[in-house]
Amino acid sequence: MFDEFGFPRDADSDYAAPILGTFVYCSRAAEGVDDAEVGRIIEWSQRRNVARDITGVLVFGSGVFFQWIEGPPAQLEKLIASLHGDLRHHDIVTLDRSVEKRSRLYPNWEMELVGADDIRAVLQEALESAEDENNIAALRRILEHLDSGPVDTLHPFATKR
Ligand SMILES: Cc1cc2nc3c(=O)[nH]c(=O)nc-3n(C[C@H](O)[C@H](O)[C@H](O)COP(=O)(O)O)c2cc1C
């Protein structure tokens, strides 16, 4: 199980994996938040996330945000607090919030594109497993919003490190 230096022999072991915080949510963009504003959010986020060792994905389409963020738990907590106070979006629904020992899903990306169909599937799945009434109501509102108009072309805000 361990070699003579005390390290696990198993190559697939997550022995070296860091303690990582994850926050996944969706929200609705506030009125007036357009492509230019989202561009500013992205520009800001890329700079800040590098400094905080945070990686992840942001999707914006049809007035809906979906974001996957991962990083050191303390840094992530600060960002989550900022996100909740940010008036550029509302109806924030937490899809996942956890701290565990694992390697990153997006180690090299500050932002990566997720297709519109994927957002709908993720939200639908979240609705099916949601128990909190407020989350269920907010998820329904977001899905209705998505279904009420054509899904815009998503913006490939993808920048590799
Ligand atoms: C949809 C959305 C996603 C955001 N993503 C990030 C992000 O990944 N990293 C970041 O630093 N700020 C992000 N922000 C901006 C933060 O909410 C906040 O405005 C910024 O971090 C400054 O907050 P502070 O002054 O409390 O540090 C995002 C804002 C919105 C509306």
C-alpha cells in the first residue's frame, strides 16, 4: 500500500489532492446587465481569480448565469459573500457547495464555455433533486425564463491560463 518513503503506491490515489471548496450556482441577470457588463465581470473575475487561486466556469445566456467555482475554501467564502451582495444578478440558487479533498475540475481555466443545452439539463436535474422550497421556486422561475425565449448564442468567455 505504501512505499518505503511512506507514499501511497496507487498511482490513482488522491493523496496529493488539495482541500478544495466548490460553489456551483445559477442566477438571473439584473435588468440592464448586457454583454458589455458581462464582459467587465469576466475581465475582473479573471484577474481576481488568478490572485485567489480560484478556477471555474461562467456561462451567460438568455439572461441566466451559471457558474462553477473552485478554490481554497477561505478564498472561496470571500467570493461567495461578494457574489451574494452583487446587484448585477439575483435569484441565486446554490446547486452545490462543498469542501472536500479532490483535484480541480478546471485546473487551467479561469472561465470555460458551457453550452446552453447543458445549462438547462443542469438546472432541470437540480430541480428534480431540490428539497428547499425557495430553491425550487427560484429554479422554476429560471427555467421558465429560459423557456420563454430563444436561447441566445452563448459567449465563449474562455481564456486559458
Ligand atoms: C455572475 C457573476 C459572476 C462573478 N464571478 C466572479 C468571479 O469569478 N470572481 C470574482 O472575483 N468576482 C466575480 N464577480 C464579481 C463579484 O460579485 C464582486 O463584485 C467582486 O468580486 C468584487 O467584490 P469585493 O469588492 O467584495 O471584493 C462576479 C459577479 C457576477 C454578477
